[in-house]
Amino acid sequence: MRSSVSPRPAPSVPLSVLDRLSLDTAALHPTDSALHLGALVTLEGPPPSRERLARWLGERAAALPELSHRLAGSAARPRWEPDPGFDAVRHLYELPGSPDPATAAAEVMTQPLPRDRPLWGVWLIRRVGTGYGLCYRAHHAFQDGAAASATLEHLLGDREDRRRVRAGAGLAGRRPVRWRAVLPEFRPPRRVTWWSALDTPPSHRPAVALADTGLARLHAVGRRLGATVPQLCLALTAETVRAWHPDDWTPGGRGRTLRANLAIDVRDPDAPLPLLGNRVAVAGVDLPCGEPDPGRRLDAVGRAVDYPRLAALADAHRMLLGRLPYRLGRLALTRAVDARYTPLMVADLRIRRPLGFDGTPAQGVYALPVRVPGQPLFVAWTVHRRRLHTTFLADAALPDTARLPEYWEAALRALEQRADAGETTGRSDTAAASGTAGTSAASAASAAATGAS
């Protein structure tokens, strides 16, 4: 069935350095699907027919000219160009699914994206839990996490004017770059102290675990401890890693901190095709996994994730990425994806509009981040309908990955107990007052990955 509606014509554009580097990263992995990202949306009820989905996809894709662009050109001068034979229905796929949502998510993450058409797809997963799922995925060179999230909002949100369909401006603005403040951030990261997960040879197969948390719980803890939701999530990530490999972080253990990359969006929302290409930078965050006190762990990540720091980094990255020579970018990429220096990724994704399909509201929206070659873990969280949906993407060779949501929940209960006891993190009253209600410096950050990356 061919879609009767096509996106309006759009120009060809050269690949950015980040687009090309994303393709390079994909080439490092045994399967190209490792560098795909997106989200799995779960819904209750019976799945719709393929005919109904085809009509819906043709109508919605017509408003997004970015979706009609395919990879073209030579290796030296690649470009995104409109596909003259574009048909949105060719991007619709199906999978049987599973009663276990995590199993369904892992299965869809391994699906290919054919290179003879634009690098995105929508999957109807006929069974996810007690209902079904709709999944949007794109190659990381084609879109980053913010662009994929905005596309998902258009495909599964209420109808809206095309002028409102755009990725957020992220943290990058038109401010002068404060080079003195940000230059130390561009120093190459040091090797991690140690983490036993790095000793396990990777299988390059995904292991997915999912957690679902009421946002009200995080807001209540954040108000009492003076922390934002992303800061809490980073502290929970540190505690989850501690519980996952407890022997690594004992007083006599070898581990102290783990370097994580937090994705930050530096996209220009006024670009002609704002949802095309990879426009994401990263901010390094040292997770204090070796710190036994949960309050001090929260205080440490709170200092690392604050608006002035991330905004200054976004401004600098936005300027540099527009001028970065390809060879220098490739050299930087080698270090950035080396698990010995940065062993895990984190991403904070925001879905700003309620999602659903054909009158049925979405029950969950789970990020499907990229699988960075060699990295043992990617943690991405998504806020939707007053729920925080967390995805743990690990390598299948690592043991006990199914227990990661259990460790996350136990870490949250520990913070709740600390808040109930009236303990604080030691942060100033100003920081505490600015860190409530789920908004934060990182609320516009996005991944791979999350990544969200």
C-alpha cells in the first residue's frame, strides 16, 4: 500500500561532522543497529490493523520533510537528499512482541534500517505486556535523541501546526562563550579507576531492563533534599551501579568514581530542517560510586549538573561543532567512545506532549538508546504523563542485568528514608529552592542514546 501523501519538497544538505562521526561509530560495532535510537510506546488494548497504521503514518509523515531524506553522495562528500521514491509505508514494520516489555524492547533494538531509504522506521509490536507497542527508531546519524523525541511527539501526539514541530533549542543559546570556564571541560578524560563490568568481554547483544516510577515520589524527595529530578536520577544511577557490583565499592575495593557522559542538545531550532542530523554534545559527570554516603553522592552530582555549567558547555560545543575539522573530530571520537575512559552513558529525555494512538493514551514511553561499542551500561529516563520511565541498556554478557530496576527502586527508597528523617545533602538553600518540581539545568538535555545520545 503506497502512501497517498508525501512530504513537501526539501533541499539536500551535507552531513555534519557529527553525522559522519555517528556513521563511523556504527562501523565500529558488529551490527549497524547498535547506533539506532528511539522510543518504545506501550498502549493497552488490541493492536490496530496495518491498514489503519499505514494511513496514519502517511498523514503524519507528510508534515515532516526531514523524514523523506536519505543518505547519498560519496564517502568524501556525503549528504542528505530527498528520496524521489519516498513512501512512508515502506518504513512500517511488524514484530510479534512478548509478554515481557523488556524482551520486546531488546528484540526491536536489533532490527535493521535498510540503507536504500531514509534511516528511520516505525514498528508495530503486536504484544507488549497486556497490550501492544509502537516504536520509532532512527539511525543516530539521521537524528539525535532530541530530534527523535520531537518526531515521536508529532507522530503520536495531538495534531498541530507544522511550525511547532521542532526539537528544543536545548541549552545552547546566542550568549558569548565563556572560554575560561569551559576550556578545562575539554581536557581528555582520565582512565576510570576500575569497574569489574569492564573485565567482561562484550557480547554486543542488548540486555534491556525497564523501571516505572511515579514522578510525584521524585518531586517529594527533591523538595526535601534540594535536588532536581535529573540530579536524583544520576544519584540513583550511582547507587544502582554500587548495588550491581557491590564488591567494587567496598572500603578496600578498587573503584572510586565512574565517568559518565550526559547528552546535551545543541540543535538550532531555526534551522531549515531542524529534525535532521545529529546535533548533540556531551557533558562529563563523575558518578561517585565509591562514596558510601548517599547524601554526599547526591551533593556531588548536584554540583556537576547545574544550569550555568551545562549552558556554558552547550554554547561552546555549539560553536565548535560548526567548525570542527573531520579528522580532529574523529580523533576526539576515539577517546569519547572508549569504555576505559567513559564506561557509561546517561540521558534525560522529556516528552512534552501526551502521546497515544487512535484515542488510546500511551501507558509508557521507554527510551531506546544507542549501544556504544564496549560500554557496559546506558541509563536513560523519560518523563511522560507524571511517570518516569527508565531504560537500562546493558551488554547481555553481564550477569544480573534484570535486577537493575530492583536496585534503582531500593536506591529511591533509601533517599525517601533520608528525606523522611530530615537529612539534607548540604547544598545551599538557593540550590534547594531552584531544584524542585522536576525542572532542572538538564531538563533540556538529551541522548542516545541517549543518548536519547
